[in-house]
Amino acid sequence: MAQKVYVQALAEALAEEMERDEKVFVVGEGVRSGTYGITSGLYKRFGTDRVLDTPISETGIAGAGIGAALCGYRPVVDFMQADFMFVAGDEIFLKAPQWRFLHGGKVDMPVTFLGAVGAGRMLANEHSKTPIAPLLHFPGIKVVFPSTPYDAKGLFKTAIRDNNPVFFFFHKVLLMLPGEVPDGEYTIPLGVADVKREGTDVTVVASGMMVHYALKVAAELEGQISVEVIDPRSFEPLDLDTILKSVEKTGRLVIADEDTERCGFAAELGFQVMEKAFDLLDAPIKRVCSPNYPIPGGYMEAVYLPNPAKISAAIKEVVGG
Amino acid sequence: MALTKENLLTLYTNLVRTRAFDRAFVRRLGEGKLLGFFHPADGGEAPGVGACSFLRNDDYVWPHIRGHGLPHMISKGVNPKYYMAEHCGRDTGLCRGMSTFHGVAPEYGIMGFAGTIGSGFPVTVGYGLAAKKNGRGQIVMSCFGDGTSNRGTFHECALMVNNWKLPVVFLCENNGLGMFVPVKDSHPVPDIADLAQGYGMPGVVVDGQDVIAVAEAVELAVERARQGKGPSMIEAKCERFCAHAVGLPDFSGAEVRTAEEIQYLRENRDPVKICRQKLLDQGVLTEQEANRIQAEADAEVEAAEKFVDESPKPALDPSIFEEMLYAR
């Protein structure tokens, strides 16, 4: 298997899907040049009719994707930063999720929204969010977030082929992360969690950057606490079964989520586990999230963010060490 | 262009049908049979009818809110009984009773509707992209009001469709009132069509009470779009003979419009009367034919109401929600 970095895997997935299906096109600000490299140079291969640079018009860009998808195309809408989805709130939170439902299933909307998430670059609150919970609060849009190059490629291809709106996150700190990526064609279904490390004492559900922090902690605790790390890879659809199976084994659960703690995915998952598997738990669930403040910039960012030390402390607390 | 006799009769017939259904919707809302709310087209039927009567089946239309799109959908060919069924919550409705007031008819290029004013512009950019990519000469008729033009979405989308020379026709139905707010208080210059110049597209103003004038202006814009020459904007100055929505006071600014004011408009600015008189004067229509068209429209409404009232409600079972939410 070849070694590739995360952003390369994403770029490969997009180019392969554009090659495979002429209905796939990319639209967004500066996509010919590409901000993160995912779309860079694609116009040379596929032409500017399929790699469309736009004015700074998030609302229009999101709508362009929605409208073209309703008419049978498979647009990839590049938001650059996922934070910019809030500019197109009507399109992302109302239109995309509701369209098929309100129109009696008469029309499908195969659009993929693409956006960088995550803090770690000192870019403050409008270029650092990981807005999982806002999307989950509007049922009808799928939410995908890979943590490795392998997952990035396989999930991105599946997202583009999905007949529904999908918001596809990638973490801006993971862009140059290397990993094994096969050269040939492969896809990964949405709604299938991946056990990133097996363990028996505690389950850590983590996504994006948090997966790598959890794995680091798990390695550090080896010999003392056996940590199982599960990456859901998509939050909608969510593979609750894999998580419950793990909790059945470990009896303990820590949820690490870079999104804001309040009303976040961690709160949602914690409640679902309590509803479905209260009897399996040997200790209260702990969550490690971004605290309930806007994301600060500068040096204060490091104080704010969830990190391996906070995850480690949570693990020790639930294990009762 | 010269509209044929047949074209003129089509315009008149669609106006009469729109008026008949619009009135039936208002009546049924009062009777408790129409669900939700209703923003009648009453007095403002001509722009939608003039814009949509001669489009191709595969042209895309974004309907305007007035009459909840009745002028546009009827003229595009959608059978209004299925829209009435939707608005009455029936399983036979366009959206299987899931929406109250959304029209959808993909076979007629109506890909859906929305509740937030001005949210049609972004979506129609996508329709325009699809139409251009398809390469079959399809166009997009984007219908909106004076109030809708206030939204920033108009600016973003006017930029994009003009940058890319998409086959879009902007039809602004300016009835002088954005809900309660007079246009002069929301738009700084007399003509909204003046916006067009800033985006490099033609913009014209027509009498929106004259369905023939609208249809002629639209024809030029549609032809231009079909030929790949890009978007145009038409501002149809029209009227509203009723309050913004059924049940609301008919405010214009802080004052309620008077009965005399509305009476004057009904007598002098009624698009159905104006069209009828023109066609009678030109010898295109006889009194007898006009009466027949009216009688047929009334009969169509009666049959539609029977169809709707006999249609079942959807199975009131939430398990359908799962099926509606996602495509497989």
C-alpha cells in the first residue's frame, strides 16, 4: 500500500469521482487554485465548467449546489471553512435537510458540502469550529468526518455518490498526516464506525483530531488501563451498535468531541447510551469537549482546547484509578 | 413578437383559471378546508401568467409567493387540483400532504418551493447551472416580488448568473408593497429593474396588469436566455387587491388601505378585465367565448374541490417520516 497524506487522499477521491461521473462538479471560492489543495489544478483536467470559481457568496454557492443537485447533478460545494456554513444558514440548516422530506420524497438532492474544521492554528472562533451539533440538530443532512487518509478517501467517494445532502468535514491540522492509502478504487460506507484500537477497560469515542489524541493516551496508558478507541466516522448515520458492543465489553465510556460541550454530540451520544444501555455502564459517562465559550485565538487557544491530558484525566476518572 | 390568437386566448384562459382557483383557496381557508395560511394573487395574477404560459415543459420555474405560485404553476401546465390537494393536506397532493403549501412537479420543471422569502435565488443559480450544462436550451424563470428583491441573496445570485451567463430570467412582480412596507420605503430608486444595469444584464419595466405586455417582454428575455446570451430582468409593475395574507389588516406603511382605494384598483386595474377588453376590442375574443372560458374555469374549480374533498388524508403514521427523509 502506498503512503499518502490526508489532503492527498481527499484530492484523489474527488478527481476519481469527477472522472467516474460527469455529473460531479466543484463550485466554490478559489477552487481552481484551491485553499487546502483538495481542488488545486483540477480545472486543467476537467475544465472550468466543472471547477467553478465563485464570488464571495456562500449563500449563492450553497444554493447553486442545492439547485443543481435537484436537477440531477452531483455538486461538491467547497465552503473552504465549515464555519462559513453559518453565512448560508437557510440553505444548510433548512433547505438541504428538509427538501426531500417536505416535498413528499419527489426529489433527491445529491450534494456534498465540503469544509475544513477544527482549531489548532490560532485562527479564532470563525475559522476553527467543528460544527457537528448544529448540523445534527437539523435531521435530513448527513455528517461525515474522517480522521485518517484511508478513511478520508473512502468516505469522500461515498459521500459524493450518496443521493442525499452530506456535509463532509476534514480537519485542517490533519492535512499533512500520512497514512496507508491503496492505489485502487475503494469506498467506505457511511454509518460504519471503526475500532481504531482495541481495549477492555474503557471505550473512548472520538472523531477527527480527538482520535489521534485518544490513541496517544491509549499508548501512554498501556499496561495500566486498556483503552478501546472508536471513531464513528459519520455522526449521521451513526453506528451506535459498534459503540454499544464496545461498552458492553468495557462498561465505561468517555466521549471526546472537539465541538462545544453544551448540547453537543457528546451529550447526545451519552444520552443515547444511557437510554439503550444504562445497565451496561459501571461508571458515569465522561465527556471531553471544547468548553462553553467562543474559541479564543492566540495562546489562549491551547488553554481552551480538549487535549490528551484532558482525555487521560477523564479516562482515569471513569476507570476509578 | 406577435402573439397568435391562440396565444392570446391561452393568456386570458390562464388568468381566468388563476383567479378562479385563487378565490377558491381564499374561500376554502375561511371554510376551514384549506390548511395553513394563504397569500392571494388577487390583482397580481398577470406577471406569473405572462411569464410562464409559453415556457417549455423542461424549463425550470421558481414560483413567487403570491397565490402560493398558482399563476406560475397553472400557466406552466401543472394541474391545480393536485396543488389544492396539497394545500388541503391530502395524500393526493403534490407533496403527498407533507408540506401544506409547497408545490413540486419535476416533470414541469418545478423542483420545489420554500417558505423563506428570497431563498429561491440561490437555488435558481443551481437550476441555471444545470440548464446550461444540459445544453438543451432550457431556461429558468425566477419569479419574485419587490420585497424579495431586498434580500442579499439577490445580489449574490445576480452576480453568479451573470458571471456565468446562465439562462435565467428574473421576473420581479412589484406590487408596491413588501408585506406592509411600501416599496418607496424599502428601495431607494423608483425602478427595481435599474438593478440589472449593475450586473450587466438588460432590465425593463412593463405594466404588470397587462398580461400581454408581460408575455411580450418575457418572450424576448427567454429567447435571449435560450440563445446563451445570459440573464435578463423584467420588472412588472402590478397591484395587490387584498391584504398580504388572508386575515391580516391591509397595511400600507402604518395606515390601512381604504375600501375606496381597493375599489378603484378593481375597477381600473384588474388584469382579467384589461385582458378581456383588449381581446374583445381586437376581435380575438367574443362575449360568448369569454363566458365559456369563465364557466369552464368555474367547473374546473368545482371538479378540483370534489377531487380534493374525496381524497384521503395521508395515513397518519409517523413511520412514513423515515422513508421521506433520505433517498436510498
